[in-house]
Amino acid sequence: MKKIQVITLLPEIFEPVINSSMLFKAQKIGAVDYQLINLRDFGIGPRQQVDDTPYGGGDGMLLMIEPLMKAVKQAKANDPTAEVVLMSPRGQTFDQPIAEQLAQDECGLILLCGRYEGVDERIMSEVDKMISIGDYVLTGGEIPAMTIIDAVTRLLPGVLGGEKSAEIESFANGTKMLEFPQYTRPEEYQGMKVPSVLLSGHHGEIAKWRDNHRLEKNTD
Ligand code: 4FV
């Protein structure tokens, strides 16, 4: 069982994602346990303040260290061996090998979602890893966290089931190779036919055809 905790100001936007389709099935078969932690619950004072203006000036607000630290401590108390991952444009760019590594790691995950202009830098003392989903700026770390949850959960034992073996799929094992073209019924649609080799039942020929049609990811 992989324990994945998420620290966020918007736990409600994760509910429909983790309770649908493969991620819901993954919970049902006991492959993963998701726990949503609302940062607001660790807010300061009557207004449960979690953000404030940056020292030294500058636009926007920052997530304050105290609520962040209390939330991370709570998550670590729930799962002492878990690694803390901060979603940030400063992080290493997420890819399939990182997803495979996180899925293989025995330890749980604590995904820390920034909001506003980001987090007080002093939280970095608790952060084991920073991950970015791409060189663009989002309004929060929630969508990056969902991306990691999806890519990691589907690699957990029993989740993909017979649907697909993770080995043959795109980017598996660090390759930049994409999958081969695939088809399903009908055999012909508006004059567009399924390549006859795929209907031949000749597995050797089919494997050769597929190898010859695995696309190289255009890296331009
Ligand atoms: C991001 C990314 C990202 C930065 C400040 C949230 C935003 C705001 N995270 N990959 N790209 N985060 O843009 O992971 O708090």
C-alpha cells in the first residue's frame, strides 16, 4: 500500500480526481491510500491566516512558514518515512522515469502544493525533493500534484491489471520511444482500413510491424 498525502488549500478539487476510474479502483484494491490535508486547518488566529506579504516587498502573497511547518509535521506523524515533495517551477522536470522511481520507492509521498507567489523558503528544511511539471507558472501546485498522483498510482502493482503492461508503453524505462499506432472496431471506417497485418493473427508479423511503427518523440 502506497500512502500519498496532499497538503493543499483546495482539498475539494482532489476529491473527484482520486475518486474516479483508475485512481478509485487503486484505492479499492488497496494499492494506494490518499489523504488530503487542508492547510487552512493550520492557519493562524481567528481568521486562520496562511498567507502574508513578502519581506523586502514585491507583488502578491506567500504561504507562511508556521502553517506549512505544522501541516508537514502532521503529515510526517501520519507517515514518518514519507518523502516531502514540493511542486515548484524550480523543481526537476517530471517524467516517466521519475514516476517509476516514486512508484517503486517503498516510502510514502507528501505532496506540498504552493499557492499565491509560493512558499516561505524556510520550509525547504523539510522538503526532500522539488518537482516541476513544466516551464510555465500555474496558480497553484494542485494540478502538478494531481499529475504526479495519476502517473505514479497507475504504476502501482495491480492497478493497471491486464489493461496494459507498463513496460511496453511510451517513455518506459527512460526511452523516448512512443507507442505504435493502435486500432479497434470497425475494420473500415469511411474508407479508412485497419492495416491488414493487424487482422492477420500473425503475431511475429504484428510485432515487427509495431516495432517499425513505434514513433520517436519529436524533441524539437
Ligand atoms: C508549478 C509548476 C507551478 C508557482 C507559484 C504555484 C506555481 C504558485 N509547480 N510545476 N510549473 N507552481 O507553476 O510545479 O504557488
